[in-house]
Amino acid sequence: MNFELDEEHRMLSDMVARFVREDLMPLENAVMAREASSGLFTLSDEERESLDAKAQALGLWGLDAPAELGGSDLPVTAMVAVHEQMGRTITPYGLAPDSPNLRMLLLTASAEQRERYLAPYVRGETVSAIAISEPGAGGDPAGMITRAVRDGDDWIINGRKIWISRAARADWTIVMAVTDKDKGARGGISAFIVDKGTPGFNVLRRIPMLGGNSTYEIAFEDCRVPAAQMLGEEGRGFAPMQARLSTRRVEMAAKCVGRAQRALDMICEYAPQRRTFGASLAERQAIQWWVADAATKIHACRLMTYEAAARIDRGDEARTQVSMIKVYATEMAWEIIDRAMQTFGAMGMTKELPLQQMANETRLMRIYEGPTEVHRWVIARDLLGTRR
């Protein structure tokens, strides 16, 4: 197995690293100060527009989108390198378009939907969201009860969704709903594209989360959408949704590698400088072992993530491997960031260093896109042969 990126993909990784170092990291102090005063961890419109312009000028737009739509058609393995570099910064910025929703559209969109939604999305002209989780079915998408009922040439959606990122500013939202209650996840769940402003699509509230992040709760009250807004085939929305989730989980694992690597770098830079009781922290066995363990776990996680990505690129089954990296990467990053905070002492607890935000976001990752316990269950069922 080749563990080296192609030269073209290494050059891309280096370019993203420079973008992170020169354009994103310098904004961290301003964003942290904004969160400390307002409770919102966000960029200003001016900052976001400037970053968009720079990213586009560098060609960091539509990296894994099809070439016929103006993208670079990068494989998942190349995107791992991109997301690792992006994971090194806490500045809340992502390269357009959002890969998981892009992947779902590529698998399911009709010719009309590709022109109306996919093409502008690849160009970074629209913002998307996806509504899966429900108040009573967060970690179990198969337990959703939001219904879509056919009414002539339309579908009428009723139900409630929660923990939805970007719902308030999304131009359109992919909505998962039950279209055949008897079949459930095995042929009874469909996906719909619902445009912002559609009657019956109501954003109920913003839910403040750790570290100034936010999600939203949405209610669908007789929300009528044309049949042409169904994404893919009726009753076959579950598999594309799972493919989308796999894309996000690989992305998360790569970002955890980048985040943990930055925390390790911070330890290695600080420990030789800080002296206590007549010796530097770098001379303390506890710190040395933390550094050695962190480097070992980061290396292992990076290889695991590339292997899972390579499976997806080949079209092989990767369900178990994706669950493995979702568990291992988030817990690995959480441990290393926590030890970095311990190394820095009181300064590590402040909102003047990025460590606290790295910890907040990593803690969130252990819940969203499937909590750790669910992924352990998936892995065990596959190995024990008890998966239905």
C-alpha cells in the first residue's frame, strides 16, 4: 500500500497549509475575543468575504466537485490532507462547497436539480443544511417520525427536526422524512430539497452549543413541496444519507488529526521554555510520555483515516472503518488537547489561547454525526455478525 500522496496532492496540501497559516490563524484572536464578549463564535461578513475571495483565487474551491461543474474532482484521500490542514485552525471557515451534502447531491440529484441546486452550490453561491435528527431520534435516524405524504403532484411534510447546523442561513435544506411507515429505513425514508422561505418550513429557535457554536430546531407544518423536489427515488433516501454521513466522518477524523497535531506542536514549543522547580517541563517524564503517546496516536489515526478514505475511493465497503476512525480520532484528539491544556496550566484554561476552543469543538464531535457509543455498537455488530 502506498502511504505517500501524489506530488499534485502534496502541493495542494502545502497550499492549504499556507492558507491556514497566513489567512485563517491570524483571525483567531479576533474570533475568540468576539466569542468572549458576545457568546457567538463567528466571522464577520467582511472577514468571510475576504477569505472567500482568497480561497477562490488560490483555486481552493470545489475541490472534490466534478470537473464538468468546475471542480477539481479530488479523491477522498486527497481531501483527507486538505481537512487535516484545515483542522489546525479554530477560525470557523470551510472551503466551499460542504463535501457531505455535495456527495449526497451527486448520488441522487436529477438533471433539473443538478442545474438548479448542484451547480450553484459548487460555485459557492448557496449555503445548504441537512435535517436528519429529531427530538426523539437523535442517534437513530431509522427512528425518525417526520412524515411526507403524497398529495397529487406535491408532498406535504409534517414533523420536527433538531440539531441542524446553518438552518437559519441555508438557501435550501435536505430534509429526511418517512414516506412509508411500514418499511421505515428499509425502503420507507425519502429525501427532499426544501427551499428557504417555503410556507410551513419554520426555524423555531437557535440552540447555543459549546464554544459559541449553534444549531437549530425546525418545525414542518403542512410544508408543501413539489414532487420534483424529491432527491433521488422514493423510499431510497437512507443509503445516500449514510454515504453523506461517511463523508462527514472521514472529514471529522482528518480535522481531529490536524487539531491534535497542533496541540502537540504547542506542547513541544512551550515545554522547553517553562521551568518549574529547577527544570523545564520538557525534562519531566510525564510531559515526555504525553508527547510520545500523542505522536504515536496521531500517526496511527492518520494512517487509519487514509486507509478508510482509500477504501471509499476504490468503492469498497468502509462502514466499519469509518466508525472506527470516528471513535478513535475524536477520543484521541480530546485526550491530546486536554494534556496540552494541562501542560499550559492556568493559561490553557483561558480564552486567549485556542486550546479551549479546540477542546469545545472536539467534545462536540464525539456526539454529532453519531455518538461514540453508537459507532462502537456498529463495529461490534459487524465483527460479531449480529447486524441485521
